[in-house]
Amino acid sequence: MHVPYPAATTLALLLLLITHAAASPSAGCGRAPTLTAPTPYTLTVNAKQRQYYVRLPADYDPSHAYKLIFTFHALGGQASQVVGGTGGYLPWYGLPALDGFPSRAIYVAPEGLNNGWGNAGGEDIAFVDAVLEALEADLCVDTAHRYATGFSYGAAMSYSVACSRGTSFRAVAALSGGPISGCEGGGDPVAYYGQHGISDQMLPIAMGRSMRDRFVANNGCAAAAGGQEEPPEPASGSGTHVRTEYKGCAYPVVWVAFDGDHTPQPVDAGATGTWAANETWAFFERFVQE
Ligand SMILES: *[C@@H]1O[C@H](CO)[C@@H](O)[C@H](O)[C@H]1NC(C)=O
């Protein structure tokens, strides 16, 4: 068998795969849930009040361990917009409309500080940790299936989660982000989906490419098309998107470049709806629960 990276790395990745394969029900499994309100819950983290919304499947079953998906808002945005599908977001980034039993998910929409994810001193990662602790004590989560997504600053935060909590998150989907929430750690292989507009005026696509390339490297992927070249990107004015799956990765890495600016919901020319939610859900759905 051809081994493209050192044997020690292979062994470490194999152990990770084994760790990830088994379902890991959280302490909240079997309990009557209390985190069922449409209103936000509050936690104190580093002496600051932090809020988060929770969305359960309508037919929530405390004996079923669900995927858990963090949905981070953008700069200037609010968790309530992610929840309500206002301010340019689809509700919960459009994912609950696509998920389905047995891979339905529990969603959490955390509120940033000052409408963003500056993550000063790691305080937003500490908030994620606190949400996980509270939520998984109350709800039935498969702790081998934690995910994160978001647009812009929310993508930055998803990337930061992949950097800092790569051993406890299964995959992230970063929509038009930049590395502006930091990347503490940053060495673990994590499944990574990135999408970015070629003419992004807010966070240039080079930022998205550099975030992607960290996880291309961490996952030991071969280059996109077998050589060293960059994944193809659509021409300006083409009104299209181009999806590339990297080859030979420990965990999957997908890159979608689209003809457009800074938007969470790009739409191809002539299409009526965005492909972004579909691609994100298709990526998260690949990780089948055992
Ligand atoms: C996204 O998925 C939904 C549900 O399957 C489908 O109706 C819609 O056409 C898809 N949109 C795109 C742009 O692929």
C-alpha cells in the first residue's frame, strides 16, 4: 500500500477515525429536555453574559443521539436573525429544511459580543465550550458529531473552532470567511468545507483559500487535481460556482468558488435558490452516525 505521509501520522489518523466512528451519546440522552424554549438561554463566561438559541427537531426523541450544529452569525448580525431567517440569512442557514431522520440535527445559534466573534483571549471558544457543556448535559447529542458553520465573521469563528477544537468537532463549513477570530492550535485534521466569492470585497478570496489550505495540509490531502495547481474557480461574469473535492484526505476537504461578492446565499445565474445550504448539508450528511 502506498503511504503518502509518515507512518506515525497514519497511525494517529487511524486512531482518530476509530475514535470518531463510534456513537458517543451525551449525558442528556434519556432525559426530559429543558432547553426547549424559542427564547435565548444565558450563560456567564469570563464574567460576561452570553446568550444562545437552541432548535430541537419537532419530533425530538431523547433516546436518539443527534448531530449538533453551531450556526454563527456574521459581523453586525445577531443570533436572532439566524434563528428567524431575517437580515439576509435563511433560518439556521437553511439546514433544518434539508435535514431528515435519521440524520436530523439539533441546532444552536450563539450570540457574539459586539455583534461579532473577536474571540479576544479565546473568550468565544470558551463560550462554545460552555454551551457544549450545558447543552449536552440536557439534550441527547452524539458527541462524535459536532459541527459548525457560519458566514463571514461566523465563518471565521467556525474556522477558529476547527483550529482549537479539532479533536471534538467533526466538520466545519466556512462561508466567505477570513482568519479574523484567530486560530489557536490549528494542527488537527478536521473535515473542512469552504465556499467563497471570487470578487469578495469584504474578505478577499485569498483569505478563504489560506484557511482552506491549512486543512488541506492538516488532512494530508493530495493537491486538488493530482498536481500542485489550485482548484479551478469560475470566470467573472459566468454566474456559476465550481466545486472541488480534494483527493487523498484523512477527512474530506471541499472548496466551492463562486462568481460573486460577499454573500451567504449565492445563487447561480438563472437559478431561483441558493446552492449553499444544499452543499453544506450534503457535506455534514456525509458523516454517517454509527
Ligand atoms: C436545494 O435542495 C432543495 C431540497 O432538496 C431543492 O428543492 C433545491 O432545488 C436545491 N437548490 C439548489 C440550488 O440546488
